[in-house]
Amino acid sequence: MVSVDHDLEKYKVDGYIPSKTISPKSPESLADLLRIASENRWNVIPFGFGNMMNIGSIPNGYDIALDLNQIPKYIQHNSEDLTVTCSSNTSFGELNLKLQEKQQWLPFDSPLINDQSVGGLLACNLPGSLNACFGYIRDYVIGMKTATPFGQITKSGGTVVKNVTGFDLTRLHIGALGTLGIITEASFKIIPLPERQIYLRIDNENTNALIDLSSLLNSILQSFGVAELLIDSLGVASIYMTCIGTEKVVNEKLLEIKTILFDHEIDLTLNEIAEKEWLNIQDFGWVNEDDFVLGRINCLPTDTIKILQQINRIVADNKKERIDTLTNSKRGVIKYKINPDNIEDTIQIIENIRDKVKKHSGYTVIENSGTFDKNKLNIWGDIPESFPLMRKLKSEFDPVNILNSGRFIGGI
């Protein structure tokens, strides 16, 4: 069974409005709709909570929006086995609240984390600070169900931790933007909730000192926390930190941090902050009503500070554009947000950054472009060497190319 929604404007993607919106009432009806769409060569885009639809390139076409929110939602938590299975349209915030009732959790903190659906979280696979301490989202997925353009519900993995043999097909769908199939269910291994988690901030006008200090703090925190360095468009810097573990570990790390700050040559103040302020940092580049472009650099952790300093020089040479950066030297990620005054200048800055990153064997993509014209941007950068394999997988999973067509790397 399905229902049809005639309010098409709310399903707009990159300026494209679908001809029709359909809300399947079950995973099976979703799979059947995909089969019909494939037979008729209709371009479809799955729509969950809708707050990550800026990710990806402009679609090749947009005939049908598939609203997944009327499929029944469920959470099946097995606290003794440390596993949980849920529908893909479950809110991640709701899922983690359920787990916390049994003192368990999933350590994810990617942008807008509590406002994402589980399916959207997996399909987008955006990194978060806690990846540096606990690993990536894909490391926790043990099973998945997907609806395919062949009208089938496929299953990979399972609901227990030690049950996967052979190639793990779940990983193909994580970060694929729904181009290979639409996730309908996911199973995770989960971990005990830590005894304590604190959030801290250091402010100072000496940007260079904080750049060096952020790397030192990441070394001190080890696997028990992470430090993020925020430099705004005016050159004002702050270090945001979280420390996680037992009471004993957190107190020891806090003492080490205070000792480092006390012995530092400049006056540094350590402030404890609320969780909300920390989550606001994770939402960097996603909560903004102005025109902007959000890029993400992935590189070797040892090259992070070198690349950041090169970006700072690019900023110094260009007086027209305003750029904010958020840097995590532990996981080798730099996010940069450009508030463009001139389209040509913005594009030139992005290409300059790409050139610098490429020399360090890293890469950069555009995560979010706000209302900026994507036709003028190279969202994914250079085509990777693995692209022929990616294209072959796309032809096997979606031979008619109806799923999010054109939105992934190389127009897949």
C-alpha cells in the first residue's frame, strides 16, 4: 500500500521538484515501487528526514520522491547481547535514548546527529569527532536489509555480532547515498555507556599557539577524547575538547590538560561547557541560513597541521572571502566554510585548496553548498582510481540508473 503526497515543494532537491511523491507503507511496497520505477525508467530519490539533502551532485532527473516516513518504525534492543536492530526511518536520537535506558550507546556524533534517520546516517556516512576514539559507523553495522530496483528485499549480515562470512555487503551501502539500494533496516553492535563524558573549551587570540596546542592535547587525550580547533573568519581561535571514560581516566586526563595549560608560555583559560555547545561544533557548516560552501579535507593525521597552515596562507592572500575552519589533527580532517562574496573567487579558493591537499595525497569534497549554484562547483573533486569498480557495482545493483541518479561520484 502507498499514499501520494501532493505538497511537492518540500521535497525539492537542488532546485528540482519531483513530478510525484509516494509514501510506501512497508519495505515490500517500497521494493515493488522501485521495480515499477526501474521498468519505466523513472528517476527516484529516497526522502527520510530531509536535513542532509544538500549532499551530492545535482540529480540527472527527479520523477518521484519516495517518502520513507510512513513505513512502520521499530527498535529491537537486545541489551544482553549488546546488539540492536531498527527500521531505517528511526530517529538516531530516539535510538540512542532507548539504548541509554540500559546504559548502552552508539558513539556517533556526525552533523545533526540527533535529527538524522538511521538510514540517512548510514547513506551519508559523514564523519564525527568521536570516530577518532571509537572507530567509524561502518565498524558497528553487523546487518542490513535493503530494497532494490529488482523488487526484492535483500539481507546481508545479521543480528548477532559473529555471523558474517565472506564479503560484507553492508559496507557497500554505507556512504553510497542510496545509489545502490534503499536501506530499510540496520543492525548494530553497541557498547556500554561510559561512566563520564566532559566537554571543554580553550579560547585565545594567539592562533598559532592554539594550532600547536591542539595537536598536543590530542596526543594527551589518546583514545579517551579528541580536540577540535575552530578558527573563525576573523582569525579568532578556540579549542573544543571532549574526554570520555571512567571517572578515574577522565580525572587523570583533566589533570594532565590543566598541567599543560598552567606551564604554557601564554595565559590559557579552560572552561567546561555543555553538551549542546559541543554538538553545535559537530554541526559546523550545517546550521547556517546564509550562502556558504562547506568543504571537507581528508588527509593523513601527520599532514593535517601543514595543510591547515597552507589554507591560512590562502586566506591571508585573499582579502575578499571569509573562511572558517574546523580541524581535527587526530583523524586527519579539516572542514572549511566559505561565505562567498564572489563566485569566481570562491571557486578559485576551492581549487587552490584541492591542489594543496593533492600534494599531500589527500582529497577534498564539498559537503554542503547551501543555496550556492552547484553547477559551478566540482562537488567530488578528481575521479578516484576505484571509479571503474564503483561504476560496475552501480550497473549490477541499479542497471537502469534510477536511484539518486547523478548525485554520487562521477555522476553515478
